[in-house]
Amino acid sequence: MDYLLLWNRFRQQYPDQRGSAQKQLHACLRHAIQQGTLASGTRLASSRTLAQELGIARNTVVFAYEQLLSEGFLTATRRGSVVNSLELMQEVAAVAPAEVPSRRLSKRGDSLMPLPVPSDLTTAFAPGVPSLADFPMPRWRKMLEQEWRNASAADLGYGQACGEMSLRIAIADYLRASRGVLCDPEQVFITDGTQSSLDLCARVFADVGDKVWIENPGYVGAQVAFRGAQLKMVGIAVDDDGIAPKASDWRTHTPRLIYVTPSHQYPTGKVMSLPRRLELLKQAQHHQSLIIEDDYDSEFRHDGPPLPAMQGLVPNAPVLYLGTFSKTLFPAIRIAYIIAPRDVLPAFEQHLLRSFLRGRSVEQRCLARFVSEGYFAQHIRRMRRLYRERRDTLVDALQRHMSNEVEIHGDLAGMHLAIRFRDSMMDDVAVSRAALAAGIVAPALSLHKVGQRQNDWCGLMLGYAQVPSEQMEAQVRKLARILAVHARV
């Protein structure tokens, strides 16, 4: 065997193989054995001989041989190192690609494929992205460093399954004062984000095949969670007052869960009226349904004070209240929460204790201080003013450049608004794709339909929280040009 030729050919064929000479020689010999170049039963040259032939240190060869021995490619005998029998490995490697059966996802996984991919971009007009540049990073960094200095070895382990009590207390205090939520800290459960909260609610509070109502058009993340839990989704149309179930829906499609975004409907931006909220609570009580109230950006109401949460409108409301700090602070924080009704607390807590291992105790305690010491409320006030200014700038630009083509919806609150095409025959998916190619993220409203139920919304979502006012005009003009091209098609 010409080992020098084998060595040089391997390095030419795989120039990206980097690392020490020991690792390169090991990779070379292993590759030769797997390919059959060094056949079963071949006795390799002694370490001294191979080192001299390749011009490398003997220890390099010894390392490579010992590694191959430990992996089972070689056997040490009195005659030296011998290549083991690898016929089975070579048979598997020789199977033609066409003979390998194609792998598939589970039926649950397949069911998620038609859903659009949520955007994680931070450019205009990606919805759900806060103004990251305006987050008080120095304050947060200082508080986080203080918490890490005070941390113990125990904080490096798994945290409390229900979340740090200091954070649960801070959240309960804040929600009672700002959102009218009726809760004690024991009802607050910390999760890893709204998607985690939705997955948890879908699996814990419903069985496979149970019906779940979701606003139509509705939040794709909720659809992912409910499909993954194998629930039967029923799309309920949204009107100017929010979700609008008919008497026949309650009668023939009685839900186990009802998912709503009442403070700022996702994606249309509609605000659910008080009569509609009270009627939904009444019917849910009567039919023993649980309402999942996703209050994802409720703090940002631009005209008047924030509306109180549904959860606090009546005592013992049948509501699972969801909130997140990803929209109010920054997405990477990955901390959200569920406010659970009192009658499910024991079972819910036991489920978490058995199913979830939490971490990031230090970050949770830092966030607890950030909330309880008033910095969170201060940040919300600043962002409310900033987002109102950016909303005004966007609405003004849309009215000047696109008023003949679109109607504006959902601009009273939140971090995004919806533009609905006056020409309902326009392809909002094609417009969205063209906008993305031009650097603008503007999800199509039609892609948020639920199941096969008709969705009359044709248009785009425009997030404005992360777009500086001075850039808004140029972005709207660019979008107007794209819309004009598609209007002529």
C-alpha cells in the first residue's frame, strides 16, 4: 500500500479537512477503511514505518491508530494493527439513493406545512417587532450583572417549574394595576414565549379531536399550536366588533377552547367591543368552554387608555390570559406568562412540575426587578408615545400615496395595522412576495385564513414599531409602486 499516495490524494480531495496532523491522518485512514481501499484483514504499517514514509511524528500515527482502535475500525494483534471486517458498513454505504425509502413527517407535521412561515426579520414592515434600538440596554445590563453577581451555584441548575416567585408577584401586581386582571401570584405561570403558552394550553386543556375556535383570519402561531395538538379548528369570522360567532356555531360546533386577541385582533387590528366580550364570556360559561385571551400588545393603545382585559370583566372568568415580554421589551428575552383560572390551578401546577424543566432563574429575577422598580412601566410609556408618532406618520403616508387602493384598519392600537385592498381580486400573496423581494416584510392577510372557511380579508399587515418616522415615507412610496404594478396585472 502506497500510504504517501493515499495521504496526498485525501488532502487534495478534502482540502477543507482542517485541524492537527493527528486528526487529518485519522480522517484519512478512516475514510480509506470505509471506502474499502484498506480492505478487511489488511495489516497496517507499523507506526514507526508509517511516520517515516509520511514525514510526520510517530506520536501522530500512534494517536490515529489508537483512535481507530477505540472506534472499532482496527484490532490490535501480535502482527500489528489489522482492519476489522466492515462488509455490513460497506453494503449500507453502497445502497443507491433510489433504494433508500423517503422519510416523511408525522401527520401532525404534514398538517403544518401549508401554513405560512412567520417572519423573524426586523425590517419594515415586519409585524410584532418592537423598537429594539430604543430598549434601555444600559439599565438592563446593569441589573442583569447585579443579579449574576448575587447568583449562587444553585441558580445554574433547573429553575422552578412555575417560574420564579418574585417574577410571578411582579407580573400579578402590574396586571392588576394596568390591565384590570383579577389574579394572585399563584395564578401566574412563566413560559418560554407565547408559542410555548399556546402549545401548553392546547395540550393540557383539550383532547385530540376537540374543537377550538379561532378568529378568521387568525394568528398563524395559534394555528400551528392547535394543529400540532390535533385539535379541530373552526374559523369564526371577524367583523368590526371582533370575533362574531353565530348561534348555530355554538349549537353545532361547541368549542372546548376559544382563541381570541380582543385588544388588537391579529392580523386585522380590530378591537373587540365590550358587548361582544361580555357575550363571549357568558356563552363560554354556559358551554363550559375556556377562552384563551392573547393580550400580546395591549399596552399600546393610541387613542385613549388601554381597554381592560376580558379576564377581569367578571369574577371567575373562564379565561386563560396570555401575555409576553417579547413584544413590550425584546424577542430574545423569551419570557411570557399564563394567568390560569383558580379552579385549574392544582392540576395545572402538577402538570408543569412533571413536564417542564425551567431555567434562566437569574434573568427572571432581573425582569422581576425591572417590573417592580417601575422601569418596565416607564419603558411602556416611552414606547407608547413613540409608536403613536410612528403610527401617525405611517397613516399619513398611506393616505397620501395609497388611499385609492387600500382601506386602513386596526390603527387605534398595537404595533401594526392592516391595509385592505379595495380591489378584492388583487393577489395579496403576490404583492407580499414582490414586497419581500424589495426588502419589505408585509405578510398577506389571506394567508391567515383558518382551515377552509372563507376569509374575506385581502391585503397586507404593516408593522411600524421598528420603523423610524423619517424612513416611513420612502417605504410607503416603494410599497405603493409595487401595488400599482400588480393593480395593472
